Amino acid sequence: MHQQEKDKIKKLDELIIARKKLVFQNKEKEKREAELIIANKELAFRKKEKKKGEAELATANYARSLIEASLDPLVTISAEGKITDVNEALIKVTGVSRKNLIGTSFSNYFTEPEKAHEGYRQVFEKGFVSAYPLTIKNKNGKLTDVLYNASIYKDSNGNVLGVFAAARDVTEQKWAIDLRVANKKLAFQYEENEKRAAELAIANKELVFQNNEKERRAAELAIANKELAFQNKEKEKRAVELATANKELVFQNDEKEKRAAELVIANEELAFQNYEKENRAAELVIANKELAFQNEEKEKRAAELVMANEDLNKAEIVIKKLNMGLEKKVMERTAELESANKELESFSYSVSHDLRAPLRAVNGYAQILNEDYGTQLEPEAGRITKNIMTNAKKMGQLIDGLLTFSQLGRKKLVKKIVLMQDMVSHLCNEIKDKENNSNIQFQINELQPSKCNIIAIEQVWVNLISNAVKYSGGKEKPIIEIGSEIKGDEIIYHIKDNGAGFDMRYADKLFGIFQRLHSDEEFEGTGVGLAIVKRLVTKHGGRVWAEGKLNEGAAFYFTLHK
Amino acid sequence: MKSKINILLVEDNEYDAEMTIRTLKKNSLDNNLLHLRNGAEALDFIFAKGAYSERHIENTPKVILLDLKMPKVNGMEVLLRIKTDERTKKIPVVVLTSSKEDKDIHDCYALGVNSYVVKPVEFSEFQEAITSLGLFWLNINQSPQ
């Protein structure tokens, strides 16, 4: 908070306190003024009372003068106690007309009738009473204290006629006393008055002082008001800002109303959709009923299914047991196969070594015999030696084929993309050179590349091309056509020749090991080549097959993955 | 035995040995040829031990024709001993075997064999192979001396 603001607050606090003081002083002032008014009223009343007292005194004096003129209130009373006569004084003192007084009981006009009665009884008894105090009661309520002097009066015969009573009004004496008292009171009230006046003077001085204070406060108030005015200006500024804010609010409200209008439209649409929904709901109710019915049917079927499932579960358990047995058997067979493979490996190794060496010896020694002693032998002996060599050679080829074939199963195939076109072209040239047959015509069409093991597939092509060359060798114009086509996700390669062909009845025997459809005299061979082809292609996940017609040619097909 | 050995033939099969020697002789490649019948004998000769202790080890043959499958110590072990010994590892060794096994071929080359020849079954092919390698190692190839 800034110092200025702090000072402002302090000043305001002081102003509030000053105001409170002023209000309190004004109230005090008002109290004093009210008290002064009451005191003045009392003073006025006292003055009036005094005047009244003086008037009454005058009246009393006047009455006394009347009594002096007409004696004291006088009355005569009969023996029966009835008034027989009165004077003006008495009429005045009782307030009752003469007419009405006479004949009435004398004691009626006193405050104490019994005492009055006792008084005139004493008169009759003693002949007189003097200064007998009684109080006359005027008709208007006014009381007159009197002292009675009474005596019987007699007629000239001495007969008691009645009582003559004269009352001496003692009111005046009483009033004198009362007046003194009243004067004393008045004097006291004067004093009091003066005291009040002095207090008033003091109060007025205080008032003046308070007024001065008031003015000072007013001046402070004026300053405060100026500050307030400044604050009001600030307030107005804020009000202007508020007005701007309000305008923005109004704008936003307008926007809101627009949105509200949009909402109304949206609501109408919703209402329409709800109506549609209800329609659909009704349709749904119908559909649900149908569904309920179908569910019932379903449950029935489900129950039937549960039963069926139970049967199935039982069957499954049986199957599981069977499967477990089967798995065990498979594992056993696998183990057996693995050991069989190992045996085969060592078998082929020993064949490779131990079987070929004797053969080489047979072949070798037969040839040595022929070389060293050929001239000395009969022609028939020469023929026999030659047969020995031929058969030994043939057996060597069979053993080599068998070894190659058995090795195929053990090799792992590393696959790479092979450009078949290049490979086959190269192989055809090589074989053509080797065969030394310039008549052979190769037609190599487009060959798709494939991802395969290059060594294995090269062997496949060598065997197939060699086959084609071999079996078409007898033709005048051997034609070998090679090509490929894509079918689905595989490539079908083919090699066709116009050679010896084969009988389709034996097509299934073509790819079996050592299976031959021709004799060695017709076409030399071991019966291993196509078996190797089949094994290698199968290892690639492909298929092989052949089509042919005896003496018209053969076609070999194999597939590889793209 | 101070004379220089050109060819050391290590072969347990006497027929193979005879046919090999006959072929070499026909081509006049059999001078200073020594035929030993198993690996143990071959090691004795090469490292001048046992029966050959009087020999000088540095008097190495021009080429060793080594069969693999032999009784006692086989060809692979002989090859290993020759090729891991500083004194003998420069001797050219040609494995002459009936085995076409890939494993044998790889193992021999891994040990540092200088050539690997499979003996053909057919005799004329056999003669051709022996003649070629004899000519090559004795006449064409220059051995370190």
C-alpha cells in the first residue's frame, strides 16, 4: 500500500471519530436545551401559581371585608339540626343558595358532618361552644376552615329556639402560612433558576466552543470532501472503464443470444430427432420382442450346444491323450531319425572312402593288365578286361551319385537373388562346348530371377540341361527351349526338348533315385540326376513335374518362390 | 639316408600306392620317392624321429602326398603337425584322398594344405590326376629351399 493511501485512510479514521464526537456533543447540547425548556416552563408555572395565590388572597381579603361588613358566615340551626337561616357569607362559603340551604341539615355542609353534629349537640348541652374547628365544604369542592362560636339562642320566653353559630374563617391564617411556604419555595426556585441560568451560560459557552470545533471539523470535512471528490473522479474513470467493459459484455451477450438462437434451432432439430428416435424406439420395442423370442430359441440351442460341447470336451480329452501319445511318438521318431541320419552320414563317409578305393583298384588293375599284357591276350580276354573296367567305372559313378544325393539332405541352403538368365546362358554354353555337338540349338527365353541357393539351383539346371542334351542327342536337329512364367507367388521354369521323350505312364518313376526309363545301351545314366533335381527343388519349397511323349520329346518343370 | 626326397607318399592302401607310383614312374616323376604306410611313420620321417632319427629335419621333401584315412595317426593329424611346426610348415602338402566330404576339404584348407585332390575311381582319370599333380609340384612349382 502506498504511503498516500495509508495517510488517506488515517485521515478518514480521524474524520469518523470527529464526526462521532460532534454527534455526541450535539446530542448533549440538545439535552441541555430540553432541560432548559423544562426549567423555563416550571418557572412560568410557578409565576402563574404566585399570581393565582395573590388573586385568591385578594378574594379572601375581600371575603373578610364582606364578613366585616356582613359578619362572619352566620347560621341558625333548629333543635332538629336544620338550618333556619344563613347570611351571605355562609351562602358564599357553601356555594349553596339560601333557599337551598334553609331546611337542610346543618352538618351536611362540613367535611366532617358527625363532628359538626357533635358540635351543635354540645351547644345544646352546654349552651355554647367556642372555636370549634370545622371545615365547610363548598358545593364547588372548596373547603373553608372555620372556628365556630355557637350558642343557643332563646326567644323572649326563654325557650330555646335553636343555635346561633358564627364561623370564623381561619383560611386566611392558613394561607398566610402557605404563602410564606410558597414564597420560600419561589425564592428557592429563583435561586434554582439563576443556577440554571449560570449553567446555561456555561452550556452556551461550551456550545460556542463546540460550534467552533464544529467549524474546524467542517473545514477538515471540506478537505476530506475534496479528497472524496478526487476519489469520486477516479471512481468515474473506473466507471468509464466499466462502461467499456459493459459494452464488450453487451457484445458478448449479443453473441450469446445468437448462439442461443442457433441452439434453439439445434434444439428444434433435436426435438425432431427425438421424435424420430421415439418412432425408432417403438420399432425397437417390436424388434426387441422378436429378439427376445430369438434369444429364447438361442438359449434352447445353447442348451443343446452345451450338451454337444460336453460330448465334444470328452472327445477333446480323448484327442488330447491321443495327441500326447502322438507327440511322444513324434519325438521318439525324431530322435530315431536323427540317429539314423547320423548313421547315414557315417555310412556315406565310409562308402566314399572304403567302397571307392577297391573299385579304383579293380578298374586300375584291369587297365594295367590291358596296358601291360594286352598284346599277349586273346581278343576275348581283352573284351572281358574291358567289361571289368566298364562295370567298375559304372559302379564308381553310382557311388558318386549316391554320395552326392545323400549329401544334399545335410547341406543348409543360403539363399540369394540369382539372375537365372545369366546362369542358364552360361551353363548352356559350357555344356555345348563339352558335348561338342554343334547341332544342338538352345532357345533361351526370359528367365525370372529368384531368391535361391545358387549352387543347388545351378546343379538343378546342369542336370536338366545335360538330360535334355543327352536325350535329344539322337535327333538330327536337337532343339532345347528354356523359359519361365510367373504364376501367383511362384515362378515356373521349364526346359523342353524334342528328344526321346518318355511314356507318361512312367512319369512318376522319373524322379526316383536309380530309376531309369532307358537302358544304358540306349542312354547312359545312373538314375541319380533327376532325383537330385527333385530333392533340391523340394528343399527350396518348390515342385517338379514332367510331361513327355515317347520319341517326341519331354518337358520338365520346376517352381521356385519369387 | 642322406639322399634328397622329392616325393613323400603317405598311403595305407597298397593298391592305391602301387597305382600312384606306377603312374609317376611312367612319367619319370618317381625319382627319390618314399612311400610310407601310415601317419606315425610319416611323422617320424618328417620330424626325424624313431627310425628316421639320423635324418636332418631341414632336409625336407619337395612335396608330400598325404592320404587322410589311415590307421594309427590319420592324415589330418599329420597335416596339423606339419603346418603348426615352424621347421616344417613350408613343406607343400597335397592331400590325395577318396573323400569328397566338404568338411574334410574345409578342415584341410583351414590347416593350410597346399592342394586337395580327390582320387578318381576311373583309372585313366586317376592316372591323369596323378600325372598332373606330379608334374606340377616337381617341375612347375617352385618350392622354398
